[in-house]
Amino acid sequence: MLKKAIEFANKKFEATGQKNHFPRVLAVLQSEFHIDETELLTAAILHDTLEDTDTTYEELENIFSKPVADLVQEVSHPKNYNKEQKLEFYEKLKTISPKAKMIKFADFTDNLRNIILQRKADPKSPYHNQYILLIRDFLKSCPDSSEKELVFKLTKDLEVFVTE
């Protein structure tokens, strides 16, 4: 199922001209979080397809499974969302399932690492303090874990880097 998900995501993102970061999210889940559950890993590969491509929930359910489609839907924000919808989305994240939270931990890990690399290469690159605040607010709703600690540490690393 993972190979099929990788092929599906590559095809969907190729059609949009966007690059997807799912290979790095998958690597975080497998190598750092030691996750080997196929449905969770499949959903992680597909996690941006609902929000960033023409993929539908029904398509994911038909090609993969209802549990995979449900996980992808849990971690997806509305397409072209506005500021109010963004805040609602981050509130919703506080109530998602533990499996969906693992996907978000990996997603945030990759996103924060990428922002830090961009800032190191170009200190004037965009920095969004609200993103860190929204992530930290989400983390408050999560039980303690090494994954949660990693994401929190990355928010601190970015905060320190930005204030230097």
C-alpha cells in the first residue's frame, strides 16, 4: 500500500507543479518515531493531497481505505482557507486521534526544520511567529511524548535563531 500511495501522491503533486514533502514526513515517522503501521504511514504520505491537489475523500477511500481517508481528512485544512478557517483548523487539531497527531508531529517536524534551514540560508526569509504559537497551542493538547518534545524543541530552536 505504501508504494501505491507514493505513486499516487507523486502523480497528484506533479499535476499541480508543486513539490510535496511527504518523503521527509515518512522518513521522520519511520526513522525517528519508529512507526511501522501501514495505514498511518500511508495516510502520512497522502496527508497533503486533500488540501493541495484535486484529490477527494472518496478517491482516497476507494483507492486506499476508509481508515486511511479518515486519517488524511483529520489532518487536512480546507482548500484556500482564510485566517478564520486557519484558526478553526488549529483548534480542530487539538481533538484529532492519536494516529493523526503522529502525522502532524512529523509534518510539523519537517516544516520547522525547513523554516530553520531557509532562515539560516537567508535571514530575511519569511518568518511567521503565529505558526509557532499555533503549534505550541496544539502541543498543549497532546500527552507527553518524545515526538511532542522534538516538535517543541524545534519551535524553541527557531525562536532562538530568529532572535539572534
